[in-house]
Amino acid sequence: MSTRWFGERVLRSEDERLLRGRGLYTDDLADGALHGCFVRSPHAHARILAIDVDAARQAPGVHAIYTAADLPFGDRDLPLLIPHPALTHGRTQRCLASEVVRYAGEAVAFVVAEDRYLA
């Protein structure tokens, strides 16, 4: 690790833009941007038998709905990014639950719609 920055002034390139009110934040996105929302499980542990999204897909303003079955990697756990030697059986989560919901609040679907309330 380099220590050449200690005690020295660090020139920052983003300050000018932020201090002058020219920063761009998520809330500043232009009209017409789509909104995404995760549908989360109310159950702490449950088996997923089926997810029926037909009615939601036909709702006006809904552009897409994704479940684990729609993803090419939906049936696999995400990789363990920072393995630790003390972890003998490291576990990660899935991007969307498939087959089993493992905790209350686990995402089971992702909805893309014209506004947050539709999603």
C-alpha cells in the first residue's frame, strides 16, 4: 500500500460539479425512465411451486417481469466474492429465489414498469 498521499492535498475532480449544482443523481433522471421493483417473499421459509406473472405482464404500464426461471443463471448461487479461510462452507444468495425462499424478504421477482407504483 502506498503512503504517498498521507499529509498531502488530494486533488478531487468531482467537487466542482457537485458544489455548483451540476451533479446528476438518480432522482434527476428524465421523464420516461422506467422503474424497477423487487417483489419480496413474506415467508421466512417456503417452497416455490409456481409464480404466475401472466396478469401482471398484461397490466398497462408494465414492461417486463423477471423470475429466476427467466434468467440464464437463475438456478445458481452468486459467487463468493471475498472468500475467507475461516469459512468452511461459504454461502451466497441468488439474484432471485428459485425453488425455495430461504428468508423473509428474499426477492422472488423483478418488475419493470413506467412508475414505481405500477411496479
